[in-house]
Amino acid sequence: MSAADAMAVLAYKQMPAEVLRPIMQLIDWLLWCVLLFCLAWMILSAGRLWYAFRDDLAANDATHGVVMSLLGAIMASSASGIALALLPA
């Protein structure tokens, strides 16, 4: 068996369930932590945005925080979906 054949065989082996289960649980926990952080940041940024609009000041930092927390939540959710698609069930 050549090295290329060995790589082809290794590429198609599935990981055992004892290995996949903790990895999937870790991914789930990380996703929840990231989403909770994004939610907390969104609440904080929304408060700053409300305070800035109440005083008629420029709200660049506050709007930036809201947009970044939304983008972070979207990226974390899509990364979790990609990881679930790549790892066999």
C-alpha cells in the first residue's frame, strides 16, 4: 500500500462515537457561551444607543456594538452548522 492509498483510507474513516460525542458537546457549549456573550453585548450596546439618542449625540460606538454583536451571533451559528455538517453523526 502506497502513502497516497494510506491517506485515502484515512480520509474516509469515521471517528468513533466515543470521540465524536464529547466534541459535539464541546461545540454545543461553546456556541451557547458565544451566543450568551453576544446577547449581553447587544443589551449593553442597545442601552448605550438609547442613551446616545436620548442626548442627541453621535452614536457611532453604540451602533457599531449592536452590529458587531449581531454579526458575531450569525458567525457563531453558521460555524456550528458547518461543524455539524462536517462531522458525521
